[in-house]
Amino acid sequence: MPVPGPGYSITVRVEAPASSSAAGDLTTAVGRVGGVLTAFDVVESHADTIVVDISANALSENHAQDITQTLDSLPGVRVRKISDRTFLIHLGGKIEVSPKVALRNRDDLSRAYTPGVARVCQAIAANPEDARRLTIKRNTVAVLTDGSAVLGLGNIGPAAALPVMEGKAALFKKFADVDAWPVCLDTQDTEEIIKIAKALAPVYAGINLEDIAAPRCFEIEKRLREQLDIPVFHDDQHGTAIVVVAALRNALRVVGKNIEDCKIVVSGVGAAGSAIIRLLLHKNPADIVAADIDGIVHPDRGNLDDNLTWIAGHTNAGKQSGSLHDALVGADVFIGVSAPNLFGAEQVATMNSDAVVFALANPDPEVDPLEAQKHASVVATGRSDFPNQINNVLAFPGVFRGLLDAAAHNIDDTMLLAAADAIADVVDNGKLNASFIVPSVFDNAVAPAVAEAVRNAVRAEKAQ
């Protein structure tokens, strides 16, 4: 199922004989071991040899080594150098600070720094709200993590989480012109994280919590929302929920079903799954049945934490018990944010006709999308190599752009639902089909539409 992609892209510099067949021999060797050639550049040419840079996508680090070894084994070919293109773009980090004002002479320095800056400091001391107008606060977000649940890598700590947070900050800037900065904390103590976030808050107009493990993330977000006057948004929860709700609205349009008539099965009730359920409940589905590693969540199952107790009390109207496979029988929608390879086509066949399957575990989904397509009418994944990628980049840049523009002091479900509707609306009836239920992350219409929807929701709330 997986195909070579740019995440494992290499450039191999090789020296080869200057023969008429050299190019064909090299490119054929890459293809023979399953690599995908993306570039072939001659960098040196001599009477008897050529030096070539061969760029190729691979499946993994081991596959990249296979490609390199295959090239090196060709007669007369010598590998000079191997470059991992992913590591190359991370050299020195992916973001930087750049001044917005010129500092050309003494006058500029006197206004931007001392003595002139003292007057601005005094103005903010007299009216703290002016910090949004006179400093970077108005457009700056903290991307805050403790490194405890990074991507699919788990608890790798704050330093190892930094490349992800840098990437998040780059996406904020690229898609919504939001200045974001990584804040990677060397603690996983809930009280300490809350204390540090509160102490840092004066610099920021919003906090994006990222890659903090459940259930600790629920407590951290809840208390920071209560104690700070800026919006706090856990993207693993709410960014995912926004895009899932948007995608589901369009998927149900494709199959001609109303959500009020649908049984929805959610696999995984950690940060993402819980947030998806909470947001979907606003849409009044016929029923939601949640399942985790211990099976279907219901009030009598026992050993339920606070989050699962809430889920049990607000879902599963029929008090169904059993396994995930049992839950799928007669379901209209499956949403997975859990683990790979939990079921196959035979379980999809037990769902209702015109089923919708969102298998979002990464990199390997809960069900092979090709297997799911045998019985489901709409299939989505979290992967970029299949149609209908459910990607948080569709949500968080525009959400924060709208929050910052409206000088929001909080964020609530009304704003999240407005963002979901805005994403769904970008795919109008002329574009909508079973393979296109959400827009591309590179669609320039998405972030502005989401920002406008969130701005309007914030302003409507302020007007009440």
C-alpha cells in the first residue's frame, strides 16, 4: 500500500562511465529496487566519466540504503556522496526572526530602542491592552509542547519535538501570516506546564498546544482557558475535529445521507477522538459509538477515567458492548484515530450501504483504503498518497488568523463549527465527489475563508 514519498527523499552523487547507456543504467537501477526517480542532473562531464546527482523518493531509510547500494554495485559506478533531503532542509532550523523596521542610523535606533522605546513601555504599563497594538503580541502565537505525544513517535521529549514545532510555526506563517514560535518545555508535570504557560502568556495573543499526551492535555487546556484571557487551542484535539466534521458534512452530501439518521463509530478516544465526538454531538447524529483498545465504551464497562466517563454518558444510546467489529455492524460512518490494521473489507461489508470510512491513523490506517473501497462509498485517510487527506493544516492557520484579527479572548465550539463549515463550503457542488470531499491544503481560498468565519463568530459572541 505505501508508495515512495518525499519524506524519504535522497540525492546520490555518483561517478559513472561516460557511455551512451550510463543514464539508462542508472535510472533503471533506481526503478528496479522500487525507488521513484525525481531528478537526474549531470554536475560534471569528462572524456571518460560523468558525475551525476540522482534524486529519488524511497519508502524508508532502509529502502534509501537499498537504492544507494544498488547504484554502487553497477559496473564502473562509484557513489561519492549521499544526501538525505529531509535532513538538509532542517539544517539550522526552518524559521528565523526578521526585523520589520529599518535600523539604518542613530535616529532609527533611538525610536526603535532606547530612549524612545521607554515611552511605549510607559503607555503599555498605563493601558496593558495596548500591548496588542504596539508589540508583536497582536500577531504572535506560542506553539507549546512537552514532547510527550509527538506525531506517531510518542514520548520523545522537548528537544526531539522541536523540529515538529518549527514546522508548525512555518505553516502558520505560510498559510495565514501568523508569527508563531516553538515553546518546548522540559517538564511533563501538569502544574508546572500550566504555571509556565501562564508566565509566558503576556507575549502571545494565543497558545497552540501541541503533542501533549492524553489525558493530561485535557486538564492543561481546560485550566489555561479558565485562567488566561487569550484563546488556548489544542490542535491535536480541535484541529482534527474541525477537519473531520467538515469532511463528514461533504461525505454525507456525496452519499445522500443526513447526519441525524447516521450511526457513527469512532475508534480511539484519546485527544483527537474525544474532541471529534464532542464536536459531532452538536450535529445531532442518530448515535455515536466509541471504541478503544478495551472495546466499546459504555457506562458499565468499568475502569473509566473522567474523559471516558463523559464519553460513556453522552454516546452509545443503545448501551452496546463488545468489540470494534461489533460496533461496525449497521454503522453508516467510521472515524478512526487509533491504530493500524484493526479490520478489513469483511468488516466494512457489515456497515450500512453507502458507508463512509475515515481511517486516519498514520502512517498506517485502521483499514487498508483499497480494501475499504470495496464496500464503502467514500474513504478518507490522513495520508497524502490517497484521495481525501484529512489534514489539520486546513484548520489551524485560518482559525488563529481569525482569532487574532478579532482580538479574541477565548475560543469555543461555535467558532470551531464555523471553521468546519467554512472548510466544507470551499468544496462547492461543482467540485464535490467521492474522491474530493475536502480542499487541498494548498488551496489559497481555505485559510481566508476559515479566518472570516472565525472572525464573524467571535464578533457575534462579543455583540451578545
